[in-house]
Amino acid sequence: MRIAISTGGGDAPGLNAVIRAAVLSAVHRGWEVMGIRRGYHGLLGEDEVVTLNADSVRGIAHLGGTILRTTNRGNPFRWPVPQPDGSVLEVDRSDELLENARQLGIDAVITIGGDGSLKLAQQLFEKGLRIVGVPKTIDNDVAGTVSTFGFDTAVNTVLEAIDKLHTTAESHDRVIVIEVMGRHAGFIALHAGLAGTADVILIPEIPYDIERVCEKIRARDRAGRRFSIVVAAEGAFARGGSPYLVERASSGGAARLGGIGDAVARAIEERTGKETRSLVLGHLQRGGQPTGYDRLLATRFGGAAVVAVANEKWGHMVALQSPHIVTVPFTEVLRQPKRVALDHDVVQTARATGISFGD
Ligand code: F6P
């Protein structure tokens, strides 16, 4: 048996722990393991396919990033080919990918990725690739699993920032708005905000009214709490509005989420007269050592992915359905993205403890 591992999409702490566990579990069964570098680039001649063995994964479980590198560009079904006139043509290179995998004697692929990578995995599975998935993302927006690995580490990074910002906000009687990642899901903001005892949490699932946010800040002032901490998910937006976007040439002109922190800070300062600062935590949330929780979850996922291959669970993703690791078909996972449920106890407890969602 020869399997290959690929890491795709944005990196997340714990990727290396998954790779390590999968490689060691496979080697333990007497299988051979290959690593496809940079998503699927390695299988399309745009990067390499390398051999992985026990030596290649020694001492990596605690490291952030991925030893296989990753990319959130390079969809083999829509591969961008620049044209002489400056335009870009998208070509389908999926047949080439499958043929190269066949020539390398790859019997099965373990793809470690978020919903984008899992969509690709489903398409490749439909073309006949024997593939299983592992849910990765700091955003925790993959359905079918209680948690993705990487999420807990990101929450802890945000929590550390909130703790530090609390003392300086309080010393200066300031409002500080922290913009955190999460794409169109509010899990990072909600979990870190509640654990960090923020005063306002803005998430995409609950469109806010800036006046309600200011009311909360004024009420705290009246109660002698002259500082406030606002945690804003990058995908949050005002009622009747739309998410804040930034454009970057490096993303091929594609818009990315961002800018809510500064916009909300300005609005609060204008309306309340309080000195307000903002901070974008950005990619800090994707780096660093995975927490113990993420390292363990990633290791369990890596081991379970090899079991899924052994059981020929093609087209399935390993998932945490506490306390067990199970497998869920990609089709079920992809039916709809996971979002914060408004009746969840985390939301209710946040409200009950006085946190405002600006609604
Ligand atoms: O999906 C993970 C994530 O970090 C999101 O939270 C964020 O919106 C996005 O990726 C950032 O992507 P990039 O690495 O391209 O800036």
C-alpha cells in the first residue's frame, strides 16, 4: 500500500501533528507514504512529491505550519494559465493529476484541509481518486465535526491578546476593538470573546447595530467601567449592510475580509467621544505551537485517517463527534457550512453574563 498526504488551504496549527501521526500509523502497517508538496502542486509537476518516513516526521508535532507547505490557490479543476494578452485562462488539470498519481503508484490520498480542500476532494473522489479527508481550519466552520484542529490554538492566541489589551484599555479608560479571523463564521470571536470576558462580540451570524454597541459602552461608563473590549469577527457586518473587504493585487484582485476593526473603532469614537483604538490580530492566529487540545485532536485525526484508508472509507472525512472519532461522507460535510447556532449555550451564556452582540 502506498498512500500520499496533501495539505491545502490556509495553514493551521496542528497540521504537522496530523502528518506525523498518519505517517507513523501507516509505516506501522508496513505501508509506504509520500508527501505531495503545496496542495496538489506536487502532483502537477509544479512542485515535488517526496517520500515520508519515520525520520521525516521526527520532532514536528509541536511545530506550527506544515512541512509539506500549502496554498490556497491551485484548484486542479480551474488551474490559472496566464495568456499573452494578460488575461488568465482556467484549465482543468484533474485528469493529469489522476494520471500522475497512478504513475507514482499512489493507492490512496489523505487530504488535510478546510471546506475548499474538501470540495476538491469530493470532485476528485467522483473522478475515481481513493481519498479521505481530515478537517483543518482555525475558523471551525467545517460541518460534521464538533471541532477542527487549529481552532483551539487560534482561540488561545486571541485570548492572550484580549488579556493583554484589558489591562492597557483599563489603565487608559479606552475602548479597544480587536478584529479576529474566522471568515463568515463567528466561532473564534465568540469563544475567545466569552472566555476573555469581552464586553461586545460582533459575529457574522448576528448583524449588529452600531448604536446598540455604543449603548453598551455608555452603560459601562455610567457604571464606572470606563473601558471596554470589543471583539469583532472579520466577517461581521451591520444590520442591512455587508462584510468589510480589502483588495490586494497579490490575491489576484480577489477581495479578502478585513477592515471591520478600524471601521467600528471610528464609529464608536465618533458616537461616544471615547478614545478608541483598534487592532487586527491577523495571521498571528494561524501561527505558533498547537495547544495540547489541538495536538491531541490532530494526532487522533491522523491516526483515524489511516484507519479510514484501511477500511476503504473513500469520500469520507474523519470527524470528532465527542467522545469518538468517526467518519462522515464528504457530501454530508459539504451540504452546508457550519455557523454559530444562535440558540447554542455559548451564545446564551454570553448574553446572560452581559455581553452585547450589538443586536
Ligand atoms: O480560513 C483561514 C483564514 O485564516 C481565515 O480566517 C481568513 O479569512 C483567511 O484564511 C485569510 O487568508 P489568507 O491566508 O489568504 O490571508
